[in-house]
Amino acid sequence: GLVIPHITRKLVGIDYRLVIPFSALFGAVLVMIADVVARIVNPPFETPLGAITALVGVPFFIYLANRKGGK
């Protein structure tokens, strides 16, 4: 949930008239993809959705922290 606005801002620019709707769209797509992956990874069990989204979020926030720390 926190990663999508950052990624969206990189893709569409800083105009919030675009960032907000595209964040909603990209967030929905991320959750949908994560849900499909969660169902496929460990059948017949379902992996928690938060674990799948963390695989995207944690590396991105580490990237952001390293980039901001270097300035």
C-alpha cells in the first residue's frame, strides 16, 4: 500500500491529478497479482497476501532509503 504511490510518481510524474487515480489502479493490480501468486505458490494452502506484497515493498523501500541517504 505504501509502495504504489512512490512507484506511480516515478511513472506518471508529480501531478497529483494523475498520481491519485493511477495509484488506485496500480494498487488494485498489485493486489490482484499478489493474490494469484499467493494461490499458486503453495497449493493447496494459500500464502498470506501480506507476505507476497512485502516481496515487492521491502526491496523498494530499501532502494528508497539508500537513495535518500546518499544525498
